Amino acid sequence: MEPQQDLPLDVLILAAGLGTRMKSARAKVLHELGGRPLISHVVRTARQLHLRKIFIVVGHQAAEVEKVVRAEFPDDDIAFVTQAEQRGTGDAVMAARAELEGVDSTLLVLSGDVPLVRAETLSRFVDAHTASSAACSILTVKLENPFGYGRVVRDNENSFMRIVEQKDASPEERQIREINAGIYCFATRQLFGALARVKPANQQGEYYLTDVPGILLADGEEVKVYLHEDSREVAGVNTRADLAEFENLLRRGTIRKLLLEGVTFIDPSHAYVSAEAEFGKDCVIYPDVMIEGKSVIGDGCVIRSGSRITNSRIGANVQVKDHCVIVDSDIEANCGVGPFAHLRMNARLEESSVVGNFVEVKKSRLGRGSKSMHLTYLGDATIGEKTNIGAGTVTCNYDGKQKHETIIEDNVKIGSDTMLVAPVRVGHGAVTAAGSVITEDVPPDSLVAGVPAKVKKDLKGGGNK
Ligand code: UD1
Ligand code: CA
């Protein structure tokens, strides 16, 4: 056999199954772990390897699986092959026959439902395989409770004989603690010949990929077993209980890392933080806070209970009071938010501005030092500096068909319960009286009042109108 070190590495990820044990309408690999679908974890790990091409076998909700992968890795050379009917893992690999048969490569086979395996582990496994002359290598671990997994049967000399699935195993075989992790290396050229001879003669009536090593062995080929130490790393997600356990594991790891990096968690067992979130120094996170996606939190921020921050940037020394929802938004330094505030769709609070109790800010910018403290909706609005938005203000931005913009310039005082019927502009230094309904632009430095509001006073020139 030619030296395998010189062969390129291809990766094949099996992701066509429904995942019956998830009891879900959604394909298993679309279920999320740490805020990302399972398949995304496996692809991210795979692409850290020095490889030629990734193939993904899709079937259940194939279009959806392809969509989430393409969205996350738009520039990668990833090929999707379809397994029309899910007839087992062997049949799944067979779906890639046209693409891979006769190719001179090493094929690393991974499962879309084994999300925590590390790239270093895979890399060492591939190296061990390519350094040998084996036609197939199998990654195994020993488990206290091997229930559900394929068992690795060895002969008296401790050499590999075959893999037997849980459902097909004899009571003696079920005692075996060494299990097949579902991670294999094959000499691609030899794989498909053996795969063609797999028969669905088993309890599940499926074509098992796990029969291939035994077939290769019978052909006189070498099959290597690579026993890995860390069993948790290669555990598969089969049920929602597995998923919850993995989530907890990830979450604890992330919080521990952040604690060591200098973030205070009042109760580390009740904080939910994405592995992609970043924190400055001396942040304090209260119980039941959720920080999702690629959020960045600056130095000295305090985030109180019940708040959720998703894909947002928060500057230094921001106080987020209890029960705020902040999504896809940007908050600059020294701002205050909440309690019970909702910022979304690119809401932007400039330095030292404050959004208070029961205020919603959508696709709007609040200028430096401006305030909107109570019971307000700001949608499609641009608000200048040092402006105060009174309680109960509403930007009436939607006419039933289209959204319109409201512009409020610097140093404006919007009186309580002002309705701003957009499109409308309030000039700098203007004042709106309580209960005004603003249907036309307000000149700078004027006082308007009424329904609809009319100019009552020129605040600079004096005199009533
Ligand atoms: C499989 C192995 C088992 C191993 C375990 C490790 C077989 C027969 N058994 O069992 O020895 O211990 O993984 O986690 O391979 N899939 C398809 N098409 C199909 C069937 C499955 O693409 O027709 C995909 C699934 O989406 C999944 C992966 O293959 O990502 C594994 O399938 P699953 O049914 O979970 O296999 P296990 O029973 O866990
Ligand atoms: Ca599985």
C-alpha cells in the first residue's frame, strides 16, 4: 500500500437521519446546542483539520440543513449529497459513492450528532490512521454505561473482530464497555467495495456502516482500533435528555472560563452565556441572565436578573436593570437600560443616554445624553443629543402599509403622552406640550400644543400665537 500520509483528507458527515428518539418534527442535527445547530458544531470542528473537502449526507429536512450550513460557512467548499431514504449509516455513506468512489484520499467519517469532539482528537486519530497501513481505523472509548452504542468485539489476542450494535448484541457482548464512537477513517478507495457487500441482516433491517470494518478484515485488510481516553467528548446526542446534559456541560465550561477571566456571576449555576460572548473587566451578572450569540459586553457593566442580550454590543459601565430584552442592538458607554426595556433591530443608544421603564426602541437612535424614561415606543426614530422624551410618548410610525421616520433634533422636550405621527421632524430646542398630536413638522425653538398640535409660541422670539 502506498504511504497514506501523502493522501488528501476528505470528511464525510452523516446528517440525514430524523433522530426518532428526539421525538421531534425537526431533524436531529438542527436541534441547538449552545445556541447553534448540532451540525454547525461538527462542521466547525471538521474545518479546523487540514482537509480537501467536506461532504455532508442530508436527507431529513435536507434543504434546511443545507441552508444553515451554507449560511454559517458561505465560503467553504462543502458538498451536500442526498440520501433519499434513511436506510442506515452504511446506506448514508453509499449516498456519496458517486462523489468519492475511486478517489485517492483518506475519508474521515463523522456523525452530525456527535457535537463535542475536538479537532485535536480528530487530527491525532487521522495521523495514527495514515501512519499505519490500515484500510480502516475506528475511534473507540470505554464507557461505564455503554447502553445504546455499538460494541467493539475483540479476539483473544485483543485484536479487532467486529462491531455489534446494541440491538443485535448477545448478553455477553452487551457486557463489553468499549464502544464505537461513530468516527472512522477509511482508505476511500477500499471503502465502497466493502460497503456494497453490507446486508441489512440485523434487528433494525438497516445497512450498517459498522459492518464495513468486519468485511475489510475478512478481505485480509488491516483494521485498527484507536482507543481514546475522554469518553464525554465523543458522546452522541440521541435524546433531548442527552441534549440537556450537553448544554449544561457547555454552559458550566463557559461560565467557569469567564469567572477565571474576571467576570462576576452572583450565581454561576443560574447564568446562561453563549460561548461566543465576550466581556470586559469587572462585569457583574445577576442570576437568570441570558447572553446569546456574539454579544460583546464592555468593562464594568452590571446586568440584572431576567435580562436577555442577543447579538448586541454594550459599552463600558452600562447598567442593564432587570428584565430587559436587547437584541441586535448597540449601546454605548455609561448608558442605562430598564427595568423592562426592549431594544431591537439595530436600536442604538449613544453615550450616557438612558432608556427606562417599559420603553421599546426599534431601529432607532437615541443621541448622547438623551433620555426616555417611561412607557414609550420609539420606532424608526432618530433622536438628537440632550433631548428628553416624556412618559407615554409614541412614534406613530406605521400607517397600516408603510413605516415612516421620526426625527427629533437636539435639546428637545417632548411632553408626556405626545403622539408623533410620522413622517415628522421636531426641530432643535422645541417643546411639545403634554398630550400633543404632532402631524406636521415642528419648527426649532417653538412650543407646540393641541390635537393636532399647532405652534403656540416662538420660544426664542417670545409672544403667543
Ligand atoms: C451509531 C453506530 C454505533 C455507534 C454510535 C455512536 C451504526 C449502525 N451504529 O449508532 O455503532 O456506537 O453511532 O454515536 O452506525 N444517519 C444517516 N442516515 C441513516 C441513518 C443515520 O445519515 O440512514 C446519520 C444520523 O443522522 C446520525 C448518524 O448517522 O447523524 C448516526 O445515526 P444514529 O441513528 O444516531 O446511530 P446510532 O444508533 O447512534
Ligand atoms: Ca447517534
